[in-house]
Amino acid sequence: MFEAFRGTTFPSILLSGAGSSSKLQSQIESLRVGPGPVVFFLDPFVANANILASIWVAGPFTFVVDVGQEPSTGYVDKLVSEIQDLCQRSLPSLMVAIGGGITMDLAKAVSVCLTNSQNSSKMQGWDKPTKSGIIKIAVPTISGTGAEASRTAVLTNTQSGLKLGINSDFTKFDCVILDADLISTVPTNLFFFNAMDAYLHAVEVLEGHYRNSFSDFFAKSARQILEDIFDSQDPRSVSNHEHLMMASYLAGLALTSSFVGLVHPLSAAIGVEYKIPHSLANLLALRGLKTHYPNTHDRIFGWADKLDVTVPSLGEVWNAETDASKLYSEMVKHELPVRNALGQDWQTDFTFEKFQLLLKEM
Ligand code: NAD
Ligand code: ZN
């Protein structure tokens, strides 16, 4: 299943630096293809705060997406069908996502479903789309997931409940604009949880079995940048914001050119079960996986203390109906990252009995 060689894809255009979103309009004009409309996906914060409002116009082609829950196949299919109805069998000339991981993943998923004329559940898995998606631009307004860099659009399958990506080069953004000014309004707890998502992408790649020189390089660079940010006096300085956007991007490339480890599969299982957002679910998972990632655990929870950020425990959301065996099977369905972390014989090592012990730590 693992290939000896793994590649990654890059956007044609990567703009960075505070103020760089002033170039969005000119990028739209130069990248759009055909007479179709430009479709905007906006995070509700972006819409309410009128961020970049001189560029998007409130109207039928501007969608303020639902970030109340992580993207599902049902929601993606609904957006696809609304856009198809509006475009009357033609296609948008371009899509722009302005927001966080949810907004960006929705744009990625919708873009390939539109061109491949398929329901999103059919696109989940590895390299299912056969046609390029709609040309698209990402403008992240919260940083850490690496959705702006990765070839994955993470969706919860409405039928099976399983969280699984559309993993395809065709989901990748053609242009990414990393404007550090846009993340200045992110509350510190969210800022921290999401930055730690990037840190975990880097660490899990570096502690995996299936490494390569490119993924190592991206991951080591991201890890170092993030350690410098959170060891510094003021992680929220303008220059640290710029560095965080770079680290998020590099860690996204690292995970795209390798695999994550144990934190993400466990995070996906508890995230779906308890409806906990991805970046926070990672930290709950990391607590349980302390013996697997001891240094990372201590470092991250040390930074949380320093920033006065509280990470709730699983006990606070746990309920009597929770079926540990269901959580275990949800976790190990993500076999590639589990195998990356533990090797080919992971089944003998990572038993349900061991899983129950780690749940107690969370
Ligand atoms: P998100 O998109 O929901 O954003 C989090 C919150 O921040 C939202 O409430 C949003 O309104 C708010 N927000 C956004 N910008 C803001 C700003 N500038 N100021 C204040 N608030 C702002 O969450 P996220 O953590 O960015 O993304 C999570 C999603 O990303 C999940 O669905 C997860 O599965 C996915 N993900 C994808 C990848 C990938 O490679 N594609 C990797 C990791 C996670
Ligand atoms: Zn992640």
C-alpha cells in the first residue's frame, strides 16, 4: 500500500506577508477561466466583519458557509447542487475560500465534485477524482490546519459517520494568499489549538515509519518555526503571525507528502463521536497518547499553561453510552496513519485493551 516514492503538489502562486490579500482581486482576474461566475465561500466571521468586502459581493454566488459543524458529504452535495442550479449547467470560472479549515475544505470538495459530476461520498478515499477541480484561491483567516496546502478535503460521511478525506491533487488550491493581518482577530485559545494542529502534523510525520527527505524537510522546518513562536515572549506578535502562517503551510505540505500518526485517527474518532472541533480533539487525543509522544505532550501542555489556555478533559464530555469498542474501531479504520506510527505489525501492538488504558488518561 505504501509507495516507495511520494510526491506533493504546489499551488502555482503563493503570496505571503501582512497585507498580501490586497492582491486578491488581481489574482481573481488573472486566474479565472471562462464566462462563469466567481463563487465565494466565506467563513461567517469574515462575512460579519466585512473582511475583504470590496472584493466579494453579497449575492447568490457568495456562500456564507456553516462552520457550526465540520463538513459532511451531505452538506457538500447540497452546496454543489445549489451552485449547479445557479450556473444552469455551466461552471463557475473560479472559486475563492476566505476562512478557516472548514471553509477551505468545503471549497476543495465542491470544486472537484462540480467538475467530476459525482457525489462527494464517491470522491472520498485516495485519488478518486479524475478531472481537475474548478480553479480556486485560498485566503486563510485562521492558521494551523494546513488545509490551504494539503491535497485533502476532510469530510464526515453522512451515511457511515466516518471522517475521511477526498485525497487528490485536484483538490489543491491554485493560489494561496497568506496575509498575517487576517489572523490578528483569532481568540488566543483558538489560535493556540490550531497552531498545535500544525505542530502535530509536523511531529507525527517526523515520528512515522514512512518518511522521505521532502516530508522531513517540510516537517522539521514547521516544527522549528512553531517552537520558536511558542517559546518566544509574545507568540501573538505580527512577525510570529507571519511565521505561523508559513509553519501551517509547511506542515500541510509535510502531511501531504507523508502521513500523520496516532493523534489524528484518535482525534477523528472522538471528534465525530462528541462533535469536538478537530484541533481541540487532537489535544484530547494527545493526552491519551502521552506515552507515545511524551516530549510533544509535555511541550504542548507547557505552552498551554504559559498562555493560560485550558484544554478540557474527555471526562467532561464522556457519557455512559459511549462505546469504547466503537471508538477503537473508528480510530483504526484510519489504517494508513496508524501503520505509519506503529509499523506493519500495529495490530499486535495496539490492542483494544491498550486502547482502553489510554482512554482513561484523556
Ligand atoms: P474553522 O474553519 O471552523 O474556524 C474556526 C473558528 O474560527 C470558526 O468559528 C471561525 O468563524 C473562526 N474564525 C475564522 N477566522 C477568524 C478570524 N480571523 N478571527 C476570529 N475568528 C475566526 O476551523 P479550523 O480549525 O480552521 O478548521 C477545522 C477543519 O479543518 C475541520 O473540518 C478539519 O477536519 C479540517 N482539517 C483539514 C485539514 C486538511 O488537510 N484539509 C487538516 C486538518 C484539519
Ligand atoms: Zn490536523
